[in-house]
Amino acid sequence: GQNIDQPTEMTATEGAIVQINCTYQTSGFNGLFWYQQHAGEAPTFLSYNVLDGLEEKGRFSSFLSRSKGYSYLLLKELQMKDSASYLCAATSGGSYIPTFGRGTSLIVHP
Amino acid sequence: ETGVTQTPRHLVMGMTNKKSLKCEQHLGHNAMYWYKQSAKKPLELMFVYSLEERVENNSVPSRFSPECPNSSHLFLHLHTLQPEDSALYLCASSDGLAGHSSTDTQYFGPGTRLTVL
């Protein structure tokens, strides 16, 4: 089976930087997704990491370390609209369907 | 704006009712999924269809019955549900089966908020 762990809740200040961590334990790991979900809305795709390293997309970056079973999502220049739940999901060979963590609720305050 | 639509957005039903959730994707994708999202729990995969054939069924109770008449439509038929089935039911689609590559990203619909009384 797969085990995915991420913090339940985080708070940060507008304009700051926040890092949301995700650790996973899975056999035959393929890659790791990050999704953003605003309250009452659908999850939307942010990133998919397969190789080690940092991938940057504007204010959002995602990092993966396959050897450590660890990923993080980095959000820069936080805006109020970034308040949302951030879902980490891992895929593994054999079952290529993502397995999701519980999500991290990020609250951005002025 | 999402290419995946779901109806109804909200549904309240009694335990003896029969209802259906509908999902439609306008993205030309080949795979469709049903997920259940309960408060404080991870997204739970329920069913996966690829090219209209069910490829995965995660031990879901028989009171949930999926139907995929074509690659654009997915239904979830509900009957004799329990109060613990109250949750947000999300539909998703992807070009290929998710996880093979970043191009197989899942696109989610807005969900149906189901309350079982």
C-alpha cells in the first residue's frame, strides 16, 4: 500500500513564502502530483514531479527527492487567494492512479 | 473554467431513495474517475473507467453503481445509502490513465455535495 503524510494546516502572511511538505512511502514509485483545492471547488493541477529536483512555475515551485521519499510545494509572494487546501498525491507502478494525502489547509492572512 | 461538469451540485436524499450523479467531460479524454471526498480524509478513489471499460473498483459497496455509456459521460447510481455516505463526490477525467506522464493529469469537476438523511 501507500502512505502519504502532509501537515493538516498551515498559516502564513501575505507576501511571504511558505513551504508545504509531503512525505510518502510507496513501492514502485512513479511520480508525485500537487493539486490546489479552494473550498467548495474542484482540485486543480499544479505540478507533477518524476525526477529529483526543483521545478518552478511562476510563484509556485515543486521539489522531489526520490531517495528520501519527500516532496515540497513552495509558494512565493503569497496572496490572499492562495488560501486553499493543497493535496499531495503519489503514483506507483502497477496502480498508476494517484493516491492522495489528506491535504494541507493553507490560511493566508494580511 | 473546468472542462468537466457535474450535476447536480447539491443533493439531499433519504436512505430509501434512488438517485444518480452525472459527470460529463468536454476534453476528449479517454479515462474517467469517481472519487469520494469526506471531511478530514484523503480523496478516496471509487471507480476508474478507461475507454468505457471499468479498470478499477476499490471495494466500493454495491449501493454505489457506476455506468459509463461513452467516453464523455459517467454516472454514479445511488440506492439505499447510509448517512456516512454523505460527502463530496468528485468526477475527474484524463487523457490516458493518470500517472504515466504529466500529460495524463486528472481534471476534476466541481463535485456533487451529497447529504444522506
